[in-house]
Amino acid sequence: MSLGGAKITDTPTLQSALTDHTGFVTGVPGLQVIDEVQRAGEPLVLAIKHAMDRSDQPGQFLLAGSTRFLDNPGLTESLAGRLLIQDLLPFSQGEICGRRERFLSDAMGDPLAVRAYLPQPLNRDEYLDRICLGGYPEPLSIDHPGTRIRWFDSYVRAVVDRDLREMARVREPAAADQVLRSCAALTGQEFNTVTLSQRAGRSRATVDRYVRLLEAAFLVHRLPPYTRNDLTRAAAGDFCRQRDPQTSLLGGRAAPPLTLPHHRQGRSRPHHRTSGWHDHRPGIKGGPQREQRRL
């Protein structure tokens, strides 16, 4: 199979996708990979739909984006029935350590095998270090803690200031940032719009709107509760979670770096006290969440 690709991040490629969207999607034979497809908007999505209507060959396009672009309020075409959606999560602990994880398959297929699992020899500081590291690829390659913090802050600022503006003409980036930090402070708790609006100092309608946008930008995730039956699950409330563990640290205020004890000097990872750790905000989770759609 031949493979063609385009990344809509530079001005010439974006202009090509906007001005000649039909030629953009039909100019390359075989599977076409288009990254940051959300930047070209509905004209490109309609051109992709028409290209698929002309051929029933599966696997014509692989679309990727740093936001769930089909949730854009200004988009009228959903491509329903023409695509498969796969959200790519941050790296798991097994992927970071280079270890194949089998917990879910063992728990569902061979529960007795789970009993043979050995506990991880980690103390509380080391667990917190892993939370601060996050699961995005780019920060994992940064050794200096301060540089990693600045990377996280820059990523969040870019998502709020650029991606959300492109999605829904957000006029108050500060409000979106307040809602994001309020969600981070309530991570692991039941999702409650009233509580979020009080913490963020915004109306419930504003909070609802920004939470949906933050979900589409892969920063916030509402996790359904685990219950014994579907009826109970439908009646229970979702839990407020972050897509990456690093994001949960946004709920605290910024603090200067702590001094490392002598026995931990020279380590590349920052030291944090484990009691009252929300007083520190090392940053936010890294690396753009990528959504891939195989059509």
C-alpha cells in the first residue's frame, strides 16, 4: 500500500488545504495521513467525505489531531458511519519502563495469575515523582525538572490560547484556565458543576461549555463510575479525572523548588513532600494528546 502524508502546521500546507481541499485529499494515491486536520475545518472534512463516497475502499484516510475536531461546535459534518475513532492516551507506566502489561487480560481471563503479581517497591516520594513526570513523550526526555515544568506550562497555555480559540472562538482564555485548574483541584471526586462554578467563579453554563472544550482538547476526562450493573452506572455521577496525572497538579498554587535532602542530591527528578502536596504546582501534563481516525 502506498502512503502519503501531510501535516497542517505550516502556512503553505494550511492554505492548500483551505483553497483546494478537493485536490488536497485526492492528489496522493493510497492511504493518506493528515495530521492536525482540525486546522482546516469543515471544507476539508466535506472533501474527505466526498472522496470516501466516490470509493468504497476502506482505509483511505488516517486523520490525527491534537483536539477531537469533530466536536467543534462550528462543524456540521460528523462523518458518522464512515470512521473508526481511537483516542491515544499518554504512556502507561509499563510503556515508560519498557514492560509489557498484562493486568487487564489476566484479570479478565486468568484471575488467579493476578495473585502472583509482585508489588512495586516504591515509596510515597517515588509515586509522586512518577505523577510529576506524567506520560507524554516530550517531557519524558527532559532531565531538568525546571525545564520540564516550563514545558508543561507552555503546553497548557498553547492549548488554551490557540486550540480552544480555533475550536469555538473562545474570548476568555482566562476563564478556560480557571475551569481547568478547578477540575484539577477536584480530580478523583464526583463531577459537580455547582462546585466547579463556585471554585472557578463562573456561571454553570460557562463551566459546562469549557469542560466540554477541555475534554475535546484531551485535558479533562469524565470517568463513568464502576458499578455492578448498567442501571446503577447510569444513575451515578461521573468522576472528574485528568487525561494525564501531571494535570492534577494544576489544582495547587505555584511554589519555589524544594531543597533536596543530602541523600537525594544529584537526582534528576524533583523532590516533593508527600503531605499537602497540592501546595506545589510542578506544571501540567505534557505532550499533545493525539486522536487518530482510520477511515
